[in-house]
Amino acid sequence: MFCGNCGNEVESGSTFCPVCGSPVEASNKKGVDSKKVGKLIAIVVAVVAIVIVATVGLKVYSYIKSKPTDKQLELAVNNYQNGGIVTTDGKWLYYNDNGLCKVLLKDGSKQTSVSDEVTPEKMFYAGNSIFYYKFPGIYKAQADKWKENDLKLSVFTEDCFQTDGKNYYVTGQGNSDDSGVYSVSVSNEKKRTQISDIHPTRLLMYKDYIYIQSGFDSINDMPNENFGTWRISKDGKNKIDLMGFCPSYMVFSGDRIFYTNEDRVICSMSLDGSDEQIYEDTCVNGGLNVTDDYVFFIGQSEDNYNNVIYRMDKDGGDITALTQDDCSSINIAGDWIYYVNEDYDYDIYKMSFDGSYNAPIY
């Protein structure tokens, strides 16, 4: 215990303080108990530690939630090339029905209007946000707390935008001195770095690489200087000339690229451009997409009257027509195909992979 007058520690049972001589019993209640002080310090330290851990945990959770998964990015790049008519966060399917709407992905019920004012032309979901093109720029919004955010990025066309959650990858200002491919930090949009001087007409991103298609100059209608399809790493290094043309469709699955050649025949190659395969019995007329097991494409029906959806095994075997109506824009979400039925007011239809179920989305 301690002396209430001078604070000096005294032995238990003492009547007077050996330092100042003051009575101990009468003033001991005002003294400082070292055990109580120790407990108080321990409690304060524990509370501070909990606050720090909780704060760091929330930041880590927020980062993980905002970082797109590889599967999200694969769906995003493949569907966006096919019109970007639908997108999904795994629970809800988002689509444009004279305004952005959503339905439950699995059973298609509970249609809900997200925004009556937003009618995106093309869209994809990455991390916890929907990205969409609405002339003349790219917008970002969280669907659960809808608030439209104009990214104010310099995007030459809707096909020249990709994101991995850490950076945006965009084109410069058309054919001016600002042309090329740029990496823009998501956390600081003023941090803008040129990673390639190739002028893109389309940007694609898969895994650790950016794929640049450089087609025709939109002003002079002449081939760009670096005409063709290129692959670079995200820092702009390791440039590879993949092919001397720009495929109309170029989608990704696993370690393969599926694309259409100049005769619209489906081909595939490894991610580095090697091991090319050609699927001779195909001709794409308006859509190419891929899942883990199948390749889906739009080609002419046997009577050459409609463009219908076909399913093909990845090895090129068992090509089967799934629809009879005129179709466009093949998108994949979950275990379903979504497409535009041009014979029925251009409504979005939902179809199973084997074609046994085929009906309007809602």
C-alpha cells in the first residue's frame, strides 16, 4: 500500500509512513494501488489493440471485396465483347430494361429497379461495383447503394477500358499525341502512366496481361502503324506480336484464347500465341463466348435464314444448334446463356446450356 500524504510505498500493516510520518490507515484510500494501475493499463492496451485490429480488418475486407476475382474478370472481358447486355455479382443479374434492373440469378424472380435514369449501353461487374459505358464515358456505381460516379477517364471508345481493381487501363485521346495505352490508379486517378505507345481500337485484359488490338485509324480509315493484336504485361513490358490482324471476337478460358480469324472461322491458341488450332466447321456471324466446357457462337442456320446460337465442345466436336430465332450478343452468367432475341422485340432471353430452357429473362 501507499502513503496518502507523500505517495511512498509502505509495508502492509504499518501505522505511520516511514518517510513523512503521516498516519497510513486514515489516508491509504487516497493512495495508488499498483495492482489496480496495472490492470487499468492492461485494459487500455487491450481496447487499443482491438480498435487497431478492427480497423485493419475492415480495410483488408474492403480491399478484398473491391478486388475482382479471376472469374469475374474472365466473364467481364468475354461478355463485354458480346454487347455487355447483362452482368452479375453472383447473386443478382443486372440488365437494361429501359433503366437498370436486377433479378435473382438462380431463379429469375424478384425483379427490382436499380435506377430508372441509367440505361447503360454496355456493362460488367468487377469487385463490388458495376462499370458501364454511357456516351461519352465510363461510369462506376455500387448497385446496393446506387450512386453514379463518372470516372472522367479519357476513353476513346467503349472498347478501350479494363480494370483489375488496382488500376484502370484506358486509351489516350484518339490519334493525338496522347494516344497509346495508360494505366490509371484506382485510388488516385491523377496517377496516370503510359505503358504502351500502340494506339488501341480495343483493349482486353486477362490474368497478368493486356491485349491490345490496333485496327484502323477512325479518321483516315487507314491501318494504324502497329496494326494487329499485341500482348503486354501490365507494366508495359514483355511485348508479343500475337497476330497480324484484329479478330472480331477474342475470348478467354483457362490457358486458351478463342478467336475468329479473317474468314470468321473459330480458332484457339495458348496465351502466348503458340499451339494454334482451327475449327474448320465453324463460321461466326455475331457472337462468340466460352465456358469451362463449351464454346458458344452465333452462325447461320442450316436454311441460311437466321443467325442462331450453336454449342461446340472445346475440342471442336459435337456442334449443336440451340435456337431457331435470330439472335445476337451471347452473354454467360452462372449456368445460363443470355442473348438478344431479334425476332421478339429484341428482348433479352435466358437459355440453359443444352437449350432445353429458353424464355424471356423476366
